[in-house]
Amino acid sequence: MNVTVCIGSSCHIKGSRQVVGSLQRLIQDNGLGDRVELGGTFCMGQCQKGVCVTVDDSFFSVSPETVEDFFNREILAKLPPENDGE
């Protein structure tokens, strides 16, 4: 799963740095470093919508206050179960 956060000036002002930090922590805390690729990009052209985040090809508006709910709903819940070889 590819998660991309806008780090352009408008999203930066709205908290993209905190969103990135929270996502890094949540990915690490849930042991998903090998399953979720977190990246950054400059302007996604949706500046009025807050911190812009894409998960694969789906667009979301996230804030530092909503990032944990977003992670649980749009990342953690949508990852297929790991195949443990059984």
C-alpha cells in the first residue's frame, strides 16, 4: 500500500509535518513497515481541502487531529491479513 502526504506550503501550514510524524509512528507501532510505503510529494492541487493524502489512488483530507482515525479506517482496516505461511 502506498500512502503519500502533500508537504507543499499550504498543507505544511495545515499540519502535514504532524500528519507525517503520526503516520510514521502508527506504521511502526503496528509493524507495517514492510507493507505500507509512506512518501511525500508537493502540491496535489487540492490546497483548499487541508492536508492532502492519497492511499494508493484514493484522495483524502486529513488533519493532525484526525490522522489516527484515518489510519485505522483507511490503512489498517484495508490491509489484507498477512499470510503467515500456514
